[in-house]
Amino acid sequence: MEKSETRNLLSNTDVAPEQYSADTLSSNCSRTKTSTFIYVLTFFSAIGGFLFGYDTGVISGAMIILKTQFNLNNIWQELIVSITVGCAAVFAMVGGYLNSCWGRRIVIILASAVFFSGSVVLASAYNKEMLLTGRAIVGIGIGLTSMTVPMYIAEVSPHHIRGRLVTVNNLFITGGQFFASCVDGFFSADKKDGWRYMLGLAAVPAFIQMVGFLFLPESPRWLMQKGKCAKAEKSLQKILSDERNVQNELEILKAAVTEEEKASSGSGGGVIQVLNDPAVRHAIFVGCGLQMFQQLSGINTVMYYSATIVQMSGVRNTTVAIWLAAALAFVNFAFTFVGVWLVEKMGRRLLSLLSIAGVAASLLFLAAGFYVSALHSPPVNLNSTLVKNNSRCSSFFSCTHCIRSQDCGYCFKKQETWNFTASCLAIAPDNPQLSENGDCSQNAQGDFTFAPNYCPTSYSWMALAGMVLYLAFFAPGMGPMPWTINSEIYPQWARSTGNAFSTTTNWVFNVIVSLTFLDVTQWLTIQGAFLLYTGLAFLGFVFIYLFLPETKNKPLEEVRTLFERGWFVPCHKEKLYHVILNQTQEGDETDEET
């Protein structure tokens, strides 16, 4: 082995020595002209991400109208919101089987058709049962889309821009959430039929994607895996601009499929075979861990309760609060562009580490903001006789303790220099924005405000600032990276099953965190809840540091080798150094004998 070659190997210790054949080096170092068609494919695929973001974001604004229009109690509100997430979790797992049997293109067409029909049902709903049915149908589409689209984009993309193109899907997700917030703002004034437009508009992009994918090719990797070589070649001819590149890629796919068939003993990627393969089992552990910590870092508590945090900043007008929530959604959308820009420059591993470190710091700031607000909680100082037949609410002496009870709200009149005249009153059973009786009843006289879920303090700006900081760190890294990394860490035969596992993990922990947040705030206080998420984010940082290897610039067919070197990533470079050094010494001994 030449010394100069040895130095080159040692300077790039992220790549295994067995990858340094002349063909592989040529493949890794080439930067052929990227076909414009790749961006067309990415755009139509990412419409699924837009629908994912839109349908998960639009319900918060629509629910303000729906609960009055259909007289929804708390149980029905929870059902309508949570059934979408539940169906998404189930069909993310089902999507693994469908992708393996039918292919990525057919599943995406199916998902967009499901989105379209679900949106039509929601827009035409005339009772709460139809609303529930429509939300369940939409959940099926979200589950299929969330696991299929990143996988499809990864399989059709050149490896040197694969991370950027897959991250574009997450850009469309956050763009969908921002657009949903704007739609909520525009139609919030129409208290009768505004919700129909909010929920029904998703049918338009769903129809566009469904029609577009009728003319787009199937993933050549999936076609090759199924033995459809001629169709795989035609698909590559549409995707790649140079015939020579088509033939080179075709030979790489043939060799990869042959090798994977040997590794998988001819299996179709079933659950048992996937879990029996040590490298794939390692990849699934990393992929599911990333999706779990994405949810445990508290993103859905921050997003679902954005309106409450805006209210805590002193905004009491509903329309203004909705538009400020839209501004926060725009922060999430805007900083996702940073992730698109950095993913191929900084790499997946470093970007994820910096992102979750910033998330932990932001959550700590949020916890501090709530703690300081609680320390300066305004008092309950009006005569308790204002409260009739509710000794529990009359027993509270500060706003913080008052609003922690689900049955009570803070009725206050602001004086000069943040002094308050206030009481703690029972919440009206038919309208949580009004008190049951007393100075804050619907017919009350005077400038009193009823706050069922926030306390007015001069420190409440810290919660809003902490949320902006949180989204600025989360959006570039922990938002898109779990999806990007999961789309590329599994071999072809196990990719559908691996993504089904990881996507289902994401939705399951989404449900767990969302359903337990209010209970956790009751047990630990709001600041305690965010302190808990801070600790979980720190554990996520340790997990990423120990177990996540760098996949930047690695062809999909070579990523498997990263999970064959051992579980602890910090040990990889040391092991690889010794392997290369031993090969160098063996080469020198051979040269001396010669």
C-alpha cells in the first residue's frame, strides 16, 4: 500500500477500508449534473409532507369553532383530535407491508386519495360522528405518507444531495403547519362555516399529488429488489440525465440486491428476519430512538399549547392570539430552511447534536420562565363570598394555584403597576371562557377579565421568548433529522419494515406525550413538566452522541457498514484506525518481501 494512499485513508476515518475500491471511490467522489427531474419528484413527493403538516396543524384553530357548532364536550374534543394520531400510528406500521408489496408510488397515490376523501368528508360533515370519521380517514393518510415519502425521496436521490432533498419534505411539513395557521386566521371570523374551509382545503393539494404521481416513476431500488430490471432501467432513465450514469447505477443496484439477498437469506424483509440481522437490528434501535427522543423533547407540547403560551404573554383577543400562533409556526418553518442548508455541510450527526443541545437549553429557559412567573403570581384578594357554592375555588389564594385546578379560573382587574383586584371562580360548564358566576359572569359589569388557563404577570414574556428559541433550535435538526436518517440507514430489503417501526414509534410517543402533558403539569407544575422534558432532551443528546453514526455522502448501499462496526460511535474511529494501520503494516511487509 502506498503511503500517500494510507494518509488519505487515515484522514477520512468515517469510511470503512473495504469501501476503497476504484469503483467505489469513483462513485463517492463523482458529482454528476443533477437532473431537474429529481426536483420535480421531490416537489410532488413533499406535497405529502405539506398535507401531513396541514392536517395536524389546522385542527387547533378549527376546534375553537367546532366545539361550539357541534356542542362538543371534552371527551369528544379529545376523540376528534386523538383519533387522527391513533390511526396514523396504526397505518404507519401497515404501510411497511404495503410499501414492500405494492411499492412506494402506489402507496403515495393511495395516501393522497385517502387524504382527498377524508377532507371531503370533513368539509361536508353535518354531525360529530362524521367529523370523527373524517379525522380517522385523514389519520390513515398521515400514517402512510409520513413513512413512505422520506423513503421514496431517499431512494431516487443522488447520495451527495440526498439529505437535503429528504429534509425538503420536513420543510413542507412545517410549511403546511404555517399555512394551516394562516387559514385558521383568515376563516376564524366565520363562526358558522369557517371550519368547513379550514378542514376541506386539504383536498386541493391531495388531488394535485394524486394526479401528479400517476405520471411519476416507481423507485428503481424497489423495482430492482422485485426483479423488475427492465422497469428499473426505465425509471432510472427518467431520473438521471446521462445514459452512462444510468448503466453505472443499474450495475450498482444489481450488485447491491445480490449482496442483500445473500445477507437476508432471500427473505422479503419480514419482521423476524429484520430483527435477526445484527446490523439492521442496530439501525432500527437508532432509528426508533431518534423518533422517540424527537417526541420526548416536547415538540408537541410546545406546538399544541402555543395559544396558551401566547395568552400568557398578555394577549386576550382570540383573533390576535391565532395570528401570533401563526407567527410562531412561521418561526418553525423559517428555521427549517437552516436545516436544508446545513444538512449536507455539517452532516446529520453534528446537526442533530447541536439541535438537541439547544432544545435542552430552551426547555430549561421555558421552565425558568414559568417558575419566575409562579413566584410572582398575582394574589386572590377579593371577598370569597363572590364565589357561590364552590368552596374549592374560594380556598385558593394565588392565580397559579387557582388555574392549576381544572374547575377554576382567575377573574382579575388590572390596576396600576401590575396590581390586581381578583378572585378565583368556578368555570362555566357550557363555556370554559366564562365563569359560572360572580364578577366575571357573562352579564358582569366592569373591566374584569376571566383567565381559565393563564396568569397575568410581567414575566410572562419569558415563555414566549423560550418558545421562539425552542423552535429556532428544533426546526433545523431534531425536526427533520429523524426522518432523514431513517430514510437512509436500512438496507433495501429491510427499508420498508425499518421505517414502519420508526414511524410507528414516533406516533406512539406523540400520543403518550400529548395525552399526559396536562396530567404531568398537575403533578409537577408547568415548570416541573418542562424541566422533565429538559432532562429527556439531555438523555437524547447522550443517545445521539453514543449511537448515531454519520451517513453524509454515503450511498444507500454502503450505509449498512456503519452499523457493523459496533454500537458505540466514539469507538468507531479508534477501531478503524487500527484496522487501517494493520493493513498498512501488512502492505509494508509484502513490499519488503518483494
